Amino acid sequence: MEAIQNKIANKSIGIKNASWVIVGCFIVAVCIYHFLLGNPANFMNNDPNNHPLPGNFLGTIYKGGIVVPIIQTLLLTVIALSIERFFAIRSAFGKGSLVKFVANIKSALAVGDMRKAQELCDKQGGSVANVVTSTLRKYAEVENDASLSKDQKVLAIQKELEEATSLELPMMEQNLPVIGTITTLGTLMGLLGTVIGMIRSFAALSAGGGTDSMALSQGISEALINTAFGILTGALAVIAYNYYTNKIDKLTYSLDEVGFSIVQTFAASHK
């Protein structure tokens, strides 16, 4: 089992510590906020404290206030981790069609051709192939062990299948909890920015008994910009989380299907 763990660890890809991604995205977001969105050329009289130039979208986003780089950090984190999960899960699926691979494995097992099944695993690669390879090795090991009864052999194969699967699944689900958290956090941060912007708007309305048009417009702008960014961030996070969760479910189903076939093949061929 240790050899299998080492093999899987060596083949695993992906970012193990998402905190570094978040820190990197925060630095990028702050730079974008100050140097791109806050560029004086985006504002009247080249002053970021003034109104944005008419039709200047970058300056309008800058007026969203300090919550903007926080929401941008969450948005960039979702994008970065989604790209990372895309390559990691694609690698877990292997080189060819997973459906075809499962069908070929079941065909090989149906005729008792374990060598063919192993060749298919070596060619396919990925998490399902790793689990099948581990299970086939245990299959060959217990098959020649006269000290075990048939039921004990079947249990040994099932245990190996479960252990190999438990080693693969965490790598596929890695970083998904972060994306799942941002589905809620992004919307909440957008709501926070909205509330802050509305507070500034009402404060402008009541200042000195009159209306400070610049402060009023800035408050409304901050509210709307942060609402838009929060919704966008939450929506992308939900889409990414559900998409990759569905991919993992398909892979898990394939693992269960092949594992059941191996156990059934052993049970049927050993009376």
C-alpha cells in the first residue's frame, strides 16, 4: 500500500496550498485597483478624487471604494483555482475517453484477461486507472494465497479498492472547498460594499441640509459597482464548483463500476 501511496503522490498535480494563490491574487487586485483603475487619466482634471471621465468604465469601478480590491481578490482566486482544477481533473480522467476505458476494462474482465486489463490501465493513466491497477495487483496477490478463504479474498480486494479510491478522491476535490466558500463570501462582500455605498449616499443627502452631488454619486456608484462584482464573483464560483463536482461524481461512478466488476469477476471465477 505504501508503494501505491508513493506512486499516486508522485503523479498528483495541482496547487496544494490555496492560501498562496489568495495572497498572489490580493497583490494583483491591489495593483489593478491603484495603477489601472485609479489611473489619474481616468478622471476629470487627472484627479482620482473627482468624477470619472464620461463613459470611463475603469474610473467608475475605482469609485466602488476599498471593497473593490477585496472582491477582485475573490474573483481572481475563483478564476485561478478553476483553471488549476481543470488541468488537475483532466489529468485524473486519463488520456482517453473514460467511458470507453471502463467499457474495455469490463470486457477484459468478462473474459478473465487480466493482462489486457493492466495494459489498458497503463495506456489510460489517471485516477481510475491507478485504482484499477492497485486492485488488479491485489487480485493477483490473493488469487495465489491458499491461506485465505474465498470470502476473505473478496474482502481483501474490496478493501484495496476502497483504500486506493480514498487516496485519489482528496486530490480531485482539493481546493474545491475554497471555491465553494467564495460562492457565499463573494456575494456577502458585494452586499457589504452596497451597504457602505448607501450609507455614504444618505450621509451626502443629509450633509449641511443640502445635497453634495459628488459624494452622493460616489456613494451610489460604490453601491452598484460592488453589487455587480459580488454577484459576478458568486455566480462564477457557483458555476465552477458545480461543474467540477459533477466531473468528480462521474469519475467516482466509473471507479465504483469498475471496482464492482473486478470483485464480481473474482467471485464468479473462484468457486
